[in-house]
Amino acid sequence: MPFYGRELQFVRINHKNLLLRHHFCCTDAKQLPVQNLTFMMQEKSLWYSAYMKFLMPILTLLVALLPAGAQADTVTVYTSANFAPLVIDGTRGIYHEAIDYLNKQATDGTSFRLAYLPRKRLQMRLEDGSLDGIVIGMMPQWFDDVAQKKYLWTTAFAIDRFVLVSRAEHPVQPDTQAVLAGKSIGLTLGYVYPGIDEWIHRHGLVRQDAMSEEINMEKLRRGRIDCVAVSESVARYFVRLHGLASSLTLVDLPGRATERRFLVPMGRNDLYDKVAPIVKRMRDDPQWLRMASKYQ
């Protein structure tokens, strides 16, 4: 007559935790009745449930106690720029390098990714509060926020300025009013140019907008417009890329330098605290300067 037995034990592991252990023994497993097998499976299920009830609260507590930095998230960084050298082929350029720099410098597990959003949609989402991220390469003057009361602004990670570009055979000088009147000047659609807008109106130039600074430079090269007001970094990259050093003339325009900053929606101090400390040391960091030098 085979013998079937079971043993249910509580074994103390340490002063806090208990492990529920069961043990079944049988002198002849082949002769174990079906009802006993069913009982053993039920007993195993009960053991598993008791174990999980004991373990899950501990796991939940451990997750809750993890430092905030261990709970990584992804911050979307928007740009309305789609022209070189800021963005090239959607995969490289100064802004992609900036995102790469942020990801290398972030110590709390946060990751950053670059996303394109047309300027008008970007402006609308900022104004209605629906933007779910931050913006790269902007300055307060472009958003009527000189006092920095509408948005949170980091320090500048790069300094640029606007130049007037014209063809060498028909150079346009910004200080000759009689010559400027009636000439066409290429600007970017939807953008405001503090200082330059007033200069254009005062000298009687005719504004012709395009979707990007790069398109304006191409129009100038083909002789479809007289001059272009463009960021110096864009102009010099375009000239070098197409070998136009002897064909185009660059002259500084009036107005303050362009400070490329990160814009953070008001109230999103959590995002600002992630990016601002990194950007503050970015401009003077040799690592960032090496990364950006590829596009000069």
C-alpha cells in the first residue's frame, strides 16, 4: 500500500521575511490517485498565490523608492528649421549635434529627440499650451518676450548674426538708401526680424518670403531676387558647400546678434531643470565646440 504524504512549512529567512514552502512525498508516484494529483496542484496554486501576495508589495515599494533619475523619460525638442547647417537631410546638422550633446550630458536617464514642426503650428501650440516638449534655436525677441515672462529661456548655446547676401556682380550695401529702394529681399515665411524689419521698411525694400533660408540663397544664386537677409552660419555654409566665395558678397546687417536658446513652456519647470544646467555650460565646452565646428 503506497504512502502519500505532504508537509507544509514556514521557514524563516530573516527577521522580516517568511518563505512558504511545501513538500510532497510519495513512495510510488505511478500509483498516485487522480484526486491526490488534483489536490497537489491546488496546493501548489495556493502556495504561489501566498508567495506573490507577499512579494508584490515589496516590489511596488522598491519601484516607488527609486530615485527620480532612474525613471527615464524622453523629451521632444521641436524645431521649425529645415535648412543647413542647422538641419541637414533630417539626420545631421548643428541641431542634431546639440541633441546628441544633451543626451551625452544628461545624468538622470533623460533622453532627448529632435522633431520638426512648421513655424505657424509651433507658434499655435505654444500659445494654446498644447506643446508637449521644448524648442531649440529660438530667442525671446522672436516671440515678443523680451522680458521673458511668457516662456522659460535657457542661456544661449550659440551666437549668430544676420548678414545681407548679394551677388558679387550686383552688390547691395545696407547703408545706401537710394540704391536699396525697390530691391527685393528674401526672408523666411512667418519669421519676424527685430531691427531688420524696421531697416527694410525704412529703406523701401520689397520683402519676398520663402519657406527657408536655404531656398532664399538658391533663389539669389539663380538671380531671382536681389539680396537675402540670412543667418551668417547659413550663408557661410551655403557658400562653402557650393564653392561660391567669389560669387556672393556678405555684409553685416543692423540689429542685435542672434542668440540660439532653448525655449521651455511656462510652468514646465521640470523640463527646464533638465536642460538649463546642461546648456549653461554648453557654449564654452570644448566637446560641444568640436561638434559644432564641423558645420562652420
